[in-house]
Amino acid sequence: MEQKLDLQKYKKLLLNERDRIELEHRVLSASAAEEGYELADYDNHPADAASDTYERTKDLAIDENYREILDRISDALKKIDNESYGQCDRCGKAIHPNRLRAIPYATLCIECQETLERR
């Protein structure tokens, strides 16, 4: 018999995770803005320009990752509202509570996640 999830507990967990991610993202964004990047590279050595390009690319990738996680958290909160939270998007089975405690915005059960990662 499957145990019913305490949706309010997971909602609180997701809201706390969202707050943590947003704060971390703001701190990182502020730090990147303070560093600044040279707009003109005519006085820079090519290696300096390459370093700036690398840093900008890295910052964009990190920003995209934060946004993706925040979107997944938002989706999980919507699932709580419509009482579909904790069900695997692929097979429909329940996602183990231990997995949801570790990754509260998980959308796949362990088996489906492993299948996806093997591809």
C-alpha cells in the first residue's frame, strides 16, 4: 500500500529551496556584475579577451541552470496544487519520498531517471 505524501511538508521544502536558490542567484549575479567585463578589447591581450569570454559564457550557463531549477520548482508547486505531486512524469508511479526529500522538484522516479541517463 502506497503512503500518501504530506503535500504541505513538500510545499514548505520547495518554497525554502526556491528562496535559497533565488538568494544564491542574486549573490552570484551581484558578484559577476561587480567584476565587470571589458567592453573594448583593443587594449587587451588575446588571452585576457578569451578569459572574459569564458567567464561570460560560464555566467550565462550558471544563470540558465538557476532559471531551470526555479522553473522546475514552480512546476512542482503547481503539481502540489493539483495533487499530482510525487508521481513520475514518465511511468506514473510514485516517486520515492527519499528522492523527493533530496530533490523536491524531481519529476521522474529513480528507475525512469536511470533509463533516461543511460541514453
